[in-house]
Amino acid sequence: MGVSKEFRKAVLAALRERMSALGLRRGRHDVYWLPVADETIGTVGLMHTTGGRPRGVLEVGPVISVDHQGTARLMAEIEGRPFDYLAPAGVFSQLGYLTPSNRWDPFLFCEGEPIAPIADALAEEVRNWGLPFIREYDSLPKLVSVTQSGKFGHPMHIYTLPAALHLLGRYDESDDYLDRELASQGPPIPGTGMERYARFAAGLKERNRLARQRGCAR
């Protein structure tokens, strides 16, 4: 199973050209991004695989996200790690779920067949559905609102939502969210994600406490 290296490179090169034409900048691991507003960036991740497909077929499933740089920066500070401008800190969706079909709908590139028509179709869907999604959630209040609605789920929301609430000065809501999440997880087990979350929650709750004393947003 799989495709040749040359074919994979040709597909990704064709997609890179089209993403650039849409105003997207290339990041890493075939993730493209553009600045939006209010420390918000939009990303288009071109996830590709040959798994589960016949030999000679490359599947590309675009993932669209809107991420808040301030939220990502705060999370990095609390956890003592470098800031990653492409870290998930907002909402995301597979492109197909943003279209009228509302389903997982990857693009299939077949070795030996023209690449351009499929690449054009992918870029057109990003233009018609991905970019409007990015522009719709172009601020931190909008990201918080849609996250709280549960419309676009993301495993990192247990980190990003309370951090975003802190940045908005909604310290009590941030603490309440952390307390509920900690209670649902139970006692932290050393060396697990539960322990990591408990440390993060303690750090953010301390920032909430200090912010209340200072009367500022950080």
C-alpha cells in the first residue's frame, strides 16, 4: 500500500501553490496559516495519509482551525514551555463538516491521474467554506462563545477555555470551569495527563487570584 515519494511531493507542491494563492502562509507539517485579527490566526492543515486506501491513492483531509495567540501564549507560560504560534488554542473542524454535505469528505489523489483538478477542487472548498469559517470567529469573545456552545469540540478545550476566560477578565468563570474539570477527572495519577492538567489548573487559578487583586486582565 502507499504512493511513491515523487507523487506525494507533486501533490503537496500543487496544494502549496494553491494555498499561497489564497493568501495562506506555509507553516510546518503542511499546515498553512493567515493572520485574522485581535491575535487570532486561521490555519488550514492538509492532513494526508495512505492508510486504508488502495495502493496509489493519497487521501488529503483539510482541517480548518481558528486559534488565539494570546491564549496559546498564556498556556505556554503556565506550563513552562516555549510558545508555539501554531498550537491549538481555539476551534477547529474538518473541512467537509463546514460544507453543505456536513460529513467527512477527504480528497483522493490517484497516482497516474491528473493532480490539478483535485487540487483545484480542494482549494475551492477552502475558499468557499474554510476561509469564511476562519473569519466568523475572528476574536477571543467569539471563540469563547462558540467553545462554550459545544459546537466545535476539541480535546484542548479543557485548557484553552479557562485560559481564554482569564484573558477576558472572567476569573470566576475560569475557576469554576477548572474546578468542574478537576472534579470530573478525579485524583491526578502521576505521569499522566491528569497530573499535567492539575498543575496547569493550579497555575491558572493562581493567576486568577493575583489578577483579582490587581484588577487587571493578566
